[in-house]
Amino acid sequence: MDVYTEDIFKEILDCSFRVHTVLGPGLLESAYEECLFYELKQAGLDVEKQKSLPLIYEKVKLEAGYRVDLMVESRIIVEIKSVETMANIYMAQILTYLRLSGCRLGLLINFNVKHLKDGIKRVIL
């Protein structure tokens, strides 16, 4: 990863910790998404929320309903969860989003944990 991508990644982590410190666990994913979107914008980052990702199949572009929670600076996918336990399907989901978007770095964050460091997974394609 280049230095710029790593700097963005660190800023996303800082913003995520700030949101978790204020809100704590137990809220809906949508609440964490809105607050993290706000924090990232305040940090001066270009962020797209609920960005649609088309599926390309044999040169045909299909709108299959794939949406990433947050795409930061067109290079990092952030997938937000608020669940009791992280299921393997969430890792498969972010890997799919990375392949469809062309991004190489993703962040899977489960805000429904006591300590946010326990709910963060860095995903590299």
C-alpha cells in the first residue's frame, strides 16, 4: 500500500474510534454509518455513502444491488456492522466489494463490541 492510502486508513480508524467512544455499542448500523460519514467528511476526506457497485458479466454491466457502506477517497471500502458475532459471510461480502470496485484495501468494522479494536478487520485484496 502506498503512504497516502495508509494515511487515509489511519484517519478512518481514528474517526471510527471517535464514533465508538461517543456512541458505544448497541445501536443500528445506520447510526454508525451516518456518524462515521460525518466524521470522515469533517476530516476533509472524499466519502461516498451507499455507493452502488455494478457487476460486470461477460461485458454486460448488471445493476445487481451491491452497495458499499462507505467508499473513502475512491480507494478504501468500509463495511459497517453492528452484530453479536462476525460471520464469515461478512468477510466474503467485503472481498466481493473489493473485487467489484477495483479497490485493494477494505475495513470491516463491527461497532457492537465493548472495545472497538476487537471489532476491526483490515482486508487486503
